[in-house]
Amino acid sequence: MDNTDETEAQDDELTDDEKEEKQYAEFVRMADQSLDRFRETHTDEQQQFIVDAFVETGEIPTGEAFGIDAVEADVVVAAFSQHLDLNVLRQHGLNLQTYFEHVDEADYPALRRAAAKGEWHVFHGHAQAIAAARKTGTAFAD
């Protein structure tokens, strides 16, 4: 049995939650590598330009001109999303879908900036308010 078969056999024995945690850990590892490379290869001004573009558009600029591979950008966004879902929203009984049902699109840039800065407390407070409103039935009230 080679390492791939052994890993697959071990994965088959994991619970769904354990598989999700393992996948999340792999995304985090890959995202960390991409972010480290980004910090090492881009000046502070270039980093700020790219963060500002992400905040404004929701997309990380990719391509040779930006020195960012599209797959790396996708991995970083996926890791942020998974972190938000697993480590913030679930604590408040929410997931990405239920959370964004209650977020005004005008707030997206501020939330993307908070995510880029790692200011997860912003999301905790917001999620807590949404969860409370959902519980009392006032979440969709005008």
C-alpha cells in the first residue's frame, strides 16, 4: 500500500467533522504559504494596492502583472471563508449563507477590509446581533 492509499484509508475512518477540519487545516496551510510568499515578493505599496482592490471588488487581482496566481488567490479566499464559517459564524448558530442573508451589500467592503486585517471580532459582533435578531424574529423586520 502506497502513501496515497494509506491516506485515503485513514480519511475513510474520519467523521465528517474530522474530514472538514482536515480540509480546513490544509487550506490554512496553503493560504499561509501564499500569503507569506505575497509578503516576501511585494512591496508595502503593492500589498496595499492589492488589499484595496480586494476590499473594493471582492476579488484579489491576479496575473503576471500583479504577481499573484489565480489558484493562490482562490485558496486564500477559501481559507478566509472557511475561517469565518467554522471559527466565527458557527459559534452563533449561523453559516455563510444565513449570515449573508442579513448583510447589506454596501457593508461588504468594510467586512472584506476587516477580514484582510484579521479583525474577526467585527464578524463576531455582527454575527451575534444577527443571531439574536433571528432568534427573536426581528431579523427581517424593516
